[in-house]
Amino acid sequence: MLLMGAAGMPLAVHAQEAADALTGPSADYPIVLGDPYVIDGETFTPVDTMNYDRVGYIAADGDGGDRVTGAHKTLPLPSYVEVTSLDTGRTILVRLERRGPMTTDRLLALSPGALAQLRAIDGTPIRMRRVNPPEEHRAMLRQGEEAPLRMDTPASLVEVLKRRLPDSGSASLRDPRQDSVSGREPDAASIAAIDPSADLDSSPGQILPEDTEADEGKYGEQPDAVENPEPVAQPNADENEQADPNLSEASGTGRFIVQLGAFSVRDNAERLAEKVGGFITPSGSLSLVRMGPFASREKAAQALAKLQGEGYRDALIQTAE
């Protein structure tokens, strides 16, 4: 039994009509949500969730043709997401334009064009996270073109993500207390299991990165995930161990930096900066922990991959001011 909200499907069509009629950032507006609807007895409520980050499985979508588009149950239409194949680490940018998949055991439905770019098939395990890409990449997707491939996810991180995969359905990579804004109505058992006085779990894989360069201006600085000196705890790591001095190959004159985290407690930022051999940049009430600068994006990407492989999965590349 499938009961769709009255505004669900027509709003998806309206979003595409807006994109066809406009150019520039305004082509992504109006952003629409739609009414709650039911799939297989489960209610899904579309919600404008910023930090959406999950692992699950894809469905093949008959709609969309060669365009790199997708269907999702709850995120706004349109939205942009990075989709990573957990079989290969290959990562692409996808524009969400439709509601679906209309089954509870699949996280995302991809058009034939998106499946081809990802080199994936129905049932491929994926990571999907919402991002705020540059306008030039948005425009390419709106015009039916492929956006450039994103940097491949390192094999070590892919293995961590695979361990988070459920046998079916999907699992959040954010703190479980954020599930209340995921679009899925939490049941009584999951609500009762949350201890509001407990610290967030800082185990590897619990908190994963947001978009690499474009989110800061729209969504604000990255907040503290936990009251710990590093964004993600490293397993079996010596607290006094210093970072590999050759990790960053920093030039001192480059344009690119790797940011490990943003902290409201400066002492936490100082401990992390000392541990990894980085530096601190103030940003309002936050202290940003960074490494670099690097002479090229390639060198910054190499440092990022190594940091993420060692457990710092909140790290991201930014352009130095």
C-alpha cells in the first residue's frame, strides 16, 4: 500500500520546471518539500535537513534519462548530494529532483545517467551526503551534463563505511539524536533509548565531513561535534604521539589548506593543533584547526586522504584566505 501526500509528486515537477525556466542560482528555487506520505506502512516527512549523511543502497530509477539526477524520500527538491560507491570509492555529484525510491529498503534512486557515471547498478552500496556545490557544477547538472567527478574516497575510509552498512535499509553517519530531523518519524522505542545527558559517541565513523568548500558561507562554521580535542577519536592512538612531520608537505606559500575542525573551546583546538602539527585560525567565536598551506590542490588532497585514513574524517580542503 502506497499513499502519497497530495503535494508530493507535483512539487517535484514544479522544481524541474523552475530549473528549466531560470538560470543562475535562482534556478534552484523555489525549494519544495511536500506533505508526509506512507511507504509500506512507514511515514516519511520531507524536511530541509542540512547535515544529511547516510549509508545504504541504491535503486535504479527509470526516470531522468541521461541526466545525472536522483530520487529521495525526504530531502528538499532540488537538492545536491555526493554519492560514493562503496564498491569502488568513486564519487559523483547528483541533483535530487524526484520523490522515491518507493521502497523502504533503498536509500536513493538514481537515473540511468547517474548510474552510468557512478559505474553502479541496482543494489550497489553507497554513501550519500548533502552538499552545497559551486554554481558552475549546479548549472552543469541542470543542463543535463555531468559535473566533474569528486575526489575518490580513500580505500581505508570505504572500509570503515562498509562496516556501518545495515543488511537492508540505511544507517545515519551522524549522531543518532539528529535522526529526528531526518524525515523519518522516530518510533517510541528509539526515543526512549536516547539519553539526553550522555556524551556523543566519538568512535571512528560516527561524525563524518560536510561539504569541502562551499558550505561555510551558507550554513555557518562547523560546530563542535564533541567536547574532545579532536573531531574524531583515533583508535589505539597515543595521546602524546605527534603527527608525521612529512604529512602535509606544506609550502608556506600555497593557496590550499586542510581544515581538521572548528572548536568553540580553544583549549581543545590547541591540543589538536599541537598533536597534528597544525595551526589555529580564529573565526568569530570559533578556533579553526588547519594544516598547510599547500602549493597545489593535489598536495592538499594527498594530506587529506592520509588524515582521513588515520581517523580525522571531519578534515576538508579549503582555499586559504
